[in-house]
Amino acid sequence: MKGLFFSPFFMPSLLLTFAIVMHNSEHLPDISLPDHQKIYFASDFHLGAPTDEQSRERELYVKHWLDYTIENAYAVFLLGDLFDFWFEYRRVVPKGFLSFQSRLVRLVENDIKLFIFTGNHDLWMFDYFEQELEVPIIRQPVSVKINQHQFHLGHGDGLGPGDQTYKLLKKVFTSSTGQRLFSLIHPDVGIYLADLWSRRSRKSNEKKDESFQGKEYEWIYQYCCEVERQRHHDYYVFGHRHLPLEIPVAENSRYYNLGEWINQRSYGVYDGQTFELRKFTS
């Protein structure tokens, strides 16, 4: 992760960022978890990277994990960057990933609640999964009460201080004008160029994300602390960081990062009483 950038304009822009995030934060309906069922959380599969062969191998692990969750899952939250790149044209979506998508269908057919979040690599996910699977696509952090615990969930990109360049780019990428202009490019060319940029972006950040350098460099954690000052949550669960983390935010409040699946295959599980990080090994 990049270090914090302090300037005379830092605090006003930081407060404005937090104010915008909190104003736009959504709330999902409360969930009452039945006995002997669990809720699973995962993010950052990055299907499609770094090579087709490695992606197919990882997709197999993801498929097995989703099969594993079906045994006792009440809900599955997928917190973004499921694909290393995704753009939905009006009548075209990226080819591949059918094994993964078939497991999403299976979750829905087994009456398991599925929630899909966009990340910075698949933020151009529009209504394809909403229409095909009838599941919500969530594009910003949300709060949800599960049993007696308050959760705050999201992918994690563009939160907290720092990374002002990305925040500006995200505004362009998520604008209707930017999306419309990109959609005018032929899919073969557009997907190739965007996939190339996505891989380079991910590769340039790999070394930055591989170790914990201290709370002052953890932007998502700082975002959680600011949210906690406004409203208590028991669990803050995010992706994006590519490093499994568990950090206290306040008394009876903790921030968890789910890590990623390119190297670690880590995920989270809530059993109605506690949340914990695990690693999938099957």
C-alpha cells in the first residue's frame, strides 16, 4: 500500500471523502441466521489472471469452495474483484469462467442468498448477473445486522485517505460518459486493452500489498475507524488489500481483510456467534 500523503489540503479532502461515503452507505435488510447455518465471505478471486492456465486452476479451487459452502450456507457475500477484468457490453460479456458462474447458479438454486459486490477490477459489472441470477450487485459499502452483530461490508477500493489518483480515475470509470465511450470500442479490442491495463495495474501493486507496514498505512482500517466514530459495528469485512488481516478498531469492534485467492485462498465465515478467517485447502 502507498504511504499517507499529508498536505494543507489533506484533512478537508479526507473529511469530505468520509462524508460522501457515509452519506451513500446503504443498509441491507437484517438477517436472522438459522441454527447450524453459516455465512461465508470471500473476495479477490481475480479470475483471468495472471495467465489462463493459472486462472483455470484457481477457478477449480473457487468452484470446490463454493461446493463446500452449499452444505451449510445461509448466505454468501462475494466482496469484489471476482474477475481480473469485467465489462458488460449491451449484448456481450467476457467469455470464460463458466465453471464459476455455474456454481453461482447452484447457490441460487439451493436457496442460498447471494450478494455480489463490485471491485476496482470488475467495477463495470452492470445488470448481467442481476438479470440472470436475480441477485443484487452492490457498488459501495453497506451495513447489515446479522443476528446480534452489526457488519459493515465492501470491497475496499477508494476508501480512507490516500490514493487520490485512483479516486479520480474511479469517478471517470464509473461515469456514464466514460462507460458509454468505452462501449463504442469493439469488444475484441476493448476487452483486450482493458485486460492488459488491469494486469499491469495488479502487477504493479503486488509487492506493495504483500506485507503489513503499520496501521497508519492501512487506508481501509482508517476508514473503519472513522465509520466507527459515527456508528458502532462489530465487524468490518473488506477485500482489496490482498492480505488477510484482523485489527481491532475499537472495543468490541474489529476490521478483517479477506486476503486473496491467487496465493492464499483465504475467506471468512460467521457462525452466528463469531467471525473468523480461514484458508481453503481442499
